[in-house]
Amino acid sequence: MKSFENRSDRCPQTAPTSNKKKSEEKSYPLSYANALTKSKESIIIVKPSEKNVTGEDSTNIKEVIKQKINPDGLGVDINSKKNNRDEAVLRKVCDGEEAQRLQKDIEREMGKSVNTKIPEKKNPCIKIVGLEKNYEEKELIDILKSQNNTVITAESHLTVKVTKKMVENYLSIIECDPDTFQKIMLKSGSRLYIGCRACKVFEYISVLRCYNCCQYGHTAADCKSEKMCGKCNSTFHEHRDCEKKMECTNCCMSNNDFNSKHDINHSSFDFMCPVYISVTNKAKANIYYQQ
């Protein structure tokens, strides 16, 4: 992956578009209804059992798999994992049994040269904002069940992952069983009653992000890249000191490396960033929305 020391000569600009065309090209995070469809997608991770099993340096395992199986004929989308050419991620809309059959086919065709894994899907999470205090876990769950019994029943499985202090209030991240999550998202009006408050509720998607280089898939503790300004794509100053025009590091890299046509005129931390939306939508494929 190339790094960008400044934006003037390293980051290809996208051509200006009309407002109509721009709105047609803009992507958005998956709606809850679309996320249900996306959650039917199965993922298989393929890694070589030994380094350079093909005898070539820096071999892209994606290309090796394509030679062994027919991804298009099987309806499989296959990509190398970002920043790791020796790991491939296969995606296919199918149930668990079909995914296991595909996994066995890959192992049969590629022999002992690879290791495969189907990641276990996670339960969905909600983010509740506007809590008046830092509730103990049992207290918060009891209140949710007693004051919202049309969507949260005594049998609902809830786990408080974290509660954080914001400027004036608190927010809480709670893992739910799929059935309870569906009821909350579809029937609660995006609010849950806690104490005397009607607190807003959002789906929470956990995305691993590095606050050193602004890229995804790792944390600052494991980062080997230069520190990047999250606002202007520069290595010459801190994000908090930036006074330059906004320019997204991830969209610049995507445009340069994959010939994307992303608009780059936004912060790397913008929730409407095309790369952030893509990462978030892929994360939703690993969430178990339906019983």
C-alpha cells in the first residue's frame, strides 16, 4: 500500500459531477432490511498453511484459488485481505451448510497447502444514548425489560458491553439476541424508556480503526505506517492542528490503488465516507440478525 506524504501530486482527484449524478453514485450504509439480506452471506477465510506454498514470493492467494476453483461459476466473491496478500476472503450468499460444503471443496482442491475457517457470526448490538447516569449492568437490563416489555421480554438475552460518559449524559452498548434486536429496531420507534427518559437507539457496528494512520483493520498499537492527519491526508502535522482543506486518506488510497472514483473532500472520520461505509457493510455480513 502506498503512503501519501501530501495531497497535491499523490492523490488523484475525481472529476466534477453534476448534483444529480453525484447523488446517484453516492453509497449509504445498509438499511436494517438490507442488512438482513446481507447477513445471509457466508464468509470463508483461506490462508496458506506455510509461507509461499506456491514457491513464489509475495504470491496473492486470491489468484491461486482462482486457478483451483471457479469463483464465478460458484457465485463466490473473492478478495485478498487488505494489507495481506497471503489471506483471501471468500463471500457467498448461502446458508451454513452450503458454506461448509464450499469449504470442503476448497480444501479438497488445494490439499494441505491451505487452512480454511468460517468465522462465527456475532449477535447484533444497539447503542443507547441519553442515559441520565452510569447504571450497573443488572439494573440497566432490569429497567429495559420492565419499561419496554413490548419489545424486550423476560426471555431476551442482553449483555452490556460498555457504558461511557459523554459530555452531559451516558451511552451504553448492548449486545442483543437477534429476535430482540429485530423487535427493537422495527417496533420501538428508535427509542427505549429508561427511568424518566426516552433514549434514542441506534444499531452499533464495531469497526476496527487505527487512529495513527486512519486506516481500518488494525489499531494504533499494531500500526507500522506513518502518522497521518485524519483531516487533510498529510504526515506533517497532528489532526488537531490541521487548518488545510479536508481530504480523506482512505478514499485517496482507494482511488490510487483500485482506480476508485470516490469523492475525497471529507475527513477520514466522516461517517458518510465511501470507504467507511464499505467497511461497515462488510462488518454487517458477519452479524447474525435472524434466528
